[in-house]
Amino acid sequence: MRAVGSYVRNVGDTFANFQDDEQTWTFSTWTLTGSATLFANIALQNLAILRPYVQGYLRQEMDYRNKLRFELNTGETGTVQFDQAHLYGGIDAGLSYVLGNMTLGAAVYYEGSGDERTLGGRVGMSWLFN
């Protein structure tokens, strides 16, 4: 079982589009995530460990703000803003292989909220230096 709270904020640099209109994008949100994970540590003959897992989670986004400020080359200014809060449910399944200082991992996940669906995956490798 795990609970995580996080805050994300990104303020982009001002940039000009192909019509020389200036734009600045900002994004911020708070999230709370609760999850439960089932896993097993399987010892292999070469002293490696194989760890398959399945994780279910719920993530709530709060105070979600996505803004695009603009100044057109005609002098008109404005802001386009999307404020919304999502409740996502998802499942994540994968495995990691640990041998000495090396860890290899792969996973696939699926999550949904309202009419949004995401299917994704990831692979990774890490090495522990002494």
C-alpha cells in the first residue's frame, strides 16, 4: 500500500509562432495517488532476483491549471485556460530483473478517466555504483 502527494508546475519560455505572435504556456496541478501492489521475489540460480508485480491505483488531480497567454502581432492579448480535475484509475503490470548492481525492468500500464484512455509502457536499466 502506498499514498503519494505531488505538485507539478511548468512555466514555458515565451516564444513566437510562425506569424510572430508571442505565446507563453503554464501548467500546474496537485495530485494524490493511492495504490496497492502485489509482487513476488523469485530467486534464480545465478543469484539474480526476478520480481513480477501488478499494481492498481487511483490518482486525483486537484487545482489543475493549463494556461496559454498570447499577444498577437495585431496588439490583441488574451489567455486561453483549461481548469479541470481528473480522477484516474489504472493498472500497472511489469517485472524487474536484478543481478548484482544491475537492474532491468519493463512494464505496461492502462489508465482511464471519463472519456480518456491511455495505454503505455516503459523499459529501463539502472546500475548501482559503489
